[in-house]
Amino acid sequence: MKKQAVIYSRVSSTNDRQNTERQVEDLKSYASKNDFEVVKVFEEKISGAKKMEEKPVLMECLDYCTANKIDCLLVSELSRVGRSTLQVLKSLEILHESKVNVYIQNLNLYTLLDSGEINPMASIIITVMAEMAAIERTNIQYRLNSGRSNYIAKGGKLGRGVGSIKTTEKKKEEYKQVISLLKKGNSIRNTAKIANVGVSTVQRVKKEFGL
């Protein structure tokens, strides 16, 4: 009997510049070659810097895996789950408590052993890599802030140009399908799927227009 697997994929951009297609296809290929039956795919467009609780699709995925006693969650890389060490470890803890294994494709690593016990080597690697990524993000932010300060000191101006901020009427026109779907009682996820926009975009429209 094949083991049941779930795929979780995420990209940071909510527009059409990024999509989860490559992640999903690569993970489906891995599942097929390793005797996994993919029973559900979760796809999310949201910043990895968001907290776990602020990622609705990730939370839905974790709930599904634990409630349905899924054998393994497949992800393309560690950063798909979260960017901070704490967030990654919290997600893994939830899954491990229900004996859900996690496969990280770019590391070719399972977080649980065949016995169901936590893989100690995986724990070390995950913690170290998450910390290294956090350090690199801090360095990037420092360089950005330094460059911004230098730009301002030389007379540069920050902020959007005149006329670049969308008016309420323009937003209503741009997101009229999203607004219409929400008014009809569609869920945020269904609205995002039908309108082909990110979940975060739907959440923003819903909040801005009090829907």
C-alpha cells in the first residue's frame, strides 16, 4: 500500500511573476518515483517572512496532515515552511506530534526516521541552515538600510511618485471580480482561486472594503 503524501508549495510574490508550478511538479515527480500517493496539494502566495499563523494555507495544510494522519509532507526547500528558525521548528513540532514525516527535497532529507522517531541529523541541519538564512537576511537588511541612508544623505528622495498610489475607484475596478465573489459569500481561498489572485490580495481587498 502506498504511503499518503501532501505537497505544500509557496512563493513570496502575489502577482504573476512567480508561481508554484515548478515546485509542485518536482515534488509530484519525486512522489511518483518513491511510492507516495499525493492526496492533496496546497499552494500559497505569501511572504515567507510572515508568521506561521499569518499563512492561512500553511495552517490549513498542517491541520489537514495531522487530522488525516498523512505519512509525509513534501516541500521543495526549508524556506517554503518558514524563514525564521522558530517558525520552522514550530511547524515541524506540530507535524511530528502526529508522526507526520517531512521531506525537504533540496536537502534530500527526512525529518523522521523509519521508526517514527525524530531524525537527529536532520534536526541539526535544519536548525543550522535556518539560523544561517536568518543571519543572511539580517545582513541584507543592513546593506539595504545603509544604501538608503547614503542615498538620502546625497539628496535622494524615497517614496512613491505622484500619481502612483491607486485611488479607491481604481481599486474597485481592478478588483471588481474579487469584490463580487466575496459579496456572494465565497471563501477567501475560493475567491483567490476563481479570480486567479493571491490569498493575501483577497484578504487585503476584503479588509479595505469591509466585506
